[in-house]
Amino acid sequence: MNLGMKSLIAAAVFTTLVGCNATESNSSQAVPSAIAKAVASDNRAEKNRARDQYRHPSETLAFFGIEPSMTVVEIAPGGGWYSEILAPLVKGQGTYYAAHFPADSDVGYYQRSLKGYKEKVATNPDYSEVKITEFAPVTHSNIAPQGSADVVLTFRNVHNWYMGKGDEGVLSAFNAFNKALKPGGILGVVEHRLPEHRQLEDQKSSGYMKQSYVVDIAKQAGFELVASSDINANPLDSANHPKGVWTLPPRLALGDEKAAQYKAIGESDRMTLKFKKL
């Protein structure tokens, strides 16, 4: 049995233990037609569509219960991979907040990413109703009007907050999500998964996080885990690579070195967790 499979087994056992209200789901969930249509849109960039086999947007959004009439907040949308789906999905019926990097950041990458995102949403009518807000752990927490959001989504971001500001950074992020959500609102989290048997120290540089850690932080911030899913699981990923998660696609941090091997593994093993604001 490889380490990736052990990771999945440990995660499943953990989910069973965290509370009797949490349920385990597989990837066979029916996808609503509105989500399927948004994912199938020709307006999505071809390079983004090519990653659907790893990111499973249809199944993921269906699992989180996204509906066109909802107020949805996406945290750190980056170049807009999920924005290409979410913005058109809720346009005209709901509201989409893109909580991007702060405009006053002195980090060059953040500034370039925010500029590129603003240009993207300004030049395509699909994004005409996008509301851009700001988010950064500890310093920028007003991602949407307080108590207004039906759903907050974060995709592969928790490790960045942990590597940047440790427990304080992650907890402040989850507190911000709680503040934006309505009572009973949903928080959807997708994150690279570190096997439970690994040392907590490995979270500092690998880009992988323990599922138990994420669930505990969410609990501290006033959330209850209601379901987890194997939609974005990858049993081929050992989570033990020379340059952490960035060794794998799409980054391939080692360049041509063993590129075929890492491409065969695919993108990372990921937890997919659905929380409810208490």
C-alpha cells in the first residue's frame, strides 16, 4: 500500500471521528444543469478546461451546493480559474464576490495578479457583475458585507496562510469567512492533503495540510464539518516530493527532471470539506 492510499484511509477514519453529523461522499453526485452549463462554456480558457480532470469543478460545486441565486464569495481567485465558472453561473440571479489580493500590498506578485484579474473581468461581459473585494490573513478581512454570503469557497489556499502567518493566519482567515456568512451558511474548502501520520512540521514548507488541522481550525472559528468528499482525492500522490506539492503538475518545479513520472501522478491529493456556520 503506497503512502497516498494510506493518506486517504487516514482521512476517512478521521472524518468518521470528528463528529457523527459529518458524512462521507463520493464523486457520483448528480450535477445540476446550471453548473454543468457553466463548466461546459466555450468562454472558459482552454488551459483552464484542461485541468478539469484534476479539479473536478462540476462535482465540487455540486457537492458544496452552489445555486445560481446564491451570494458566493471566492477567496483568492488568482487568475480567475473558478471565476470563469462562478461569475456566469450566478450572474443575474445571485452575487459573486472575488476576494482578491489587497490593492495596498507591497508584494509585486500580488499587485500583478490583481491587475491581471481586474483586466480579465473588465473585458468580458460574463464578469460584468463581479464584485472585487480584498482579503489577506490578519490585515484584510472584509470580504463581503457581514452576514450576507450563502457560501464562501477557498481552493488550495490554506497552506499559503499557514506558511505565511502560521496558526494566527489560518484562524484569522476562517474568522473572516464566518463573519461574511449568514447563519447556517456554507464554507467549502479544497486543500492539498498531508497524511495524518506525518509531522505537523511538514506543513511549514510542503504545501500540504493535515485534514485534522483544517477541521480543528474551522471548529475554533465557529464551523461544523457536515460532509467530506473524495472528489479531489488522488491515491497516487504520496505528498512526499523534493519541492513539495509544487513538484507535481501544474507547476512541475523540477522542470524536465522526472517530469513524466510526476505527470503520471497528476495533481495533488486534496481534501474537499463542507462546513456549516453554527
